[in-house]
Amino acid sequence: MWVEPLIQQLQKMSWPAWLQPYVEVLLLWISWAIDYVDWDYMEYLAWLFLPIFVAFVLPIFLLFFIYGCVIFLHIYGLRHRIREAYASSLWDGAIAAFMNGYEMRGIENVPDEGPALFLYYHGTLPVDVYYVIVQLILVGMLRSSGWGMICKVFCITPGTVEDCIARLK
């Protein structure tokens, strides 16, 4: 096995006196694991618990990272007090002018759960339905806690008339 020569080489190396007992214990544990652990069974357990890991543990880590970013952005905003007027870019006006031509009314009446009926002018391209979907996603994200700040940092706006006017001022 490829690990045994590596362990023998690590045993022959000269370690500092304070580190030598720890290295010996580590090498003892590694040699025990190689000799007595059934690696096929460990692989079986890894494949067995992989769906549980993907379904439960990974989303929890994702939520921790997202809310960690929200907390970081909040602290950064409090410490630096960046004014909105100086942080805006030239593209805000162009995006607002483009988005201002497409208006949705009654989006606050869309239920969070259950069916809904949407009537919209499809325009010349059927891809315009994506504007409706994006608008619903943006409003839904801005309603949930923490997402508003992330959307603000990445310049994601709902594109309402009031929002565009506020950005142009």
C-alpha cells in the first residue's frame, strides 16, 4: 500500500523534542485506521448519507453564508456611512429609463402561496413574460429579511416608478 512507505519515512524524520510525541501518536492512529477500518463500509456510509447532506446540511450552510454576508454588509454600511449619491453609477439612469417603460400594477396583491392569474401585454417578443417573472421575484426577495440589503449592494432594483425617480434624484 502507498501509505506504509510514507509512514515509515515520517517515523525516520527527526522532529523537535516537543513535537515528537504528537507525531508518534498521529502515526499510530493513521496505521491503526489503515489496518482496522473497513474502507468499503466507510464508502457505503458516505454514499448513504450523501443525500441527507445535500438535502439538509448544504442548505443550512448556504443560509449561514447568506446571512453572514448580510451581517457583514450591515456592519460595513454602519462603519463607512457611504452616501447613496456618491455610490450610484451612470448606469442607474439608463436601467431606470429602460425599466420605467414596463410597469406592473397590483403586484402587492399577488399571494405568497396559491394560484394567481396574470394579464399582461406580451409585446413583440414572447420573452417579455420574463420581465413579469423577474418583477415578482424581485418584489418577493425585497420582502424577506436580509435580501433587501443584498439586492441593494448588487444594484438589483424592482424597477418601480417611485424607485426609479428616487434613484435619478
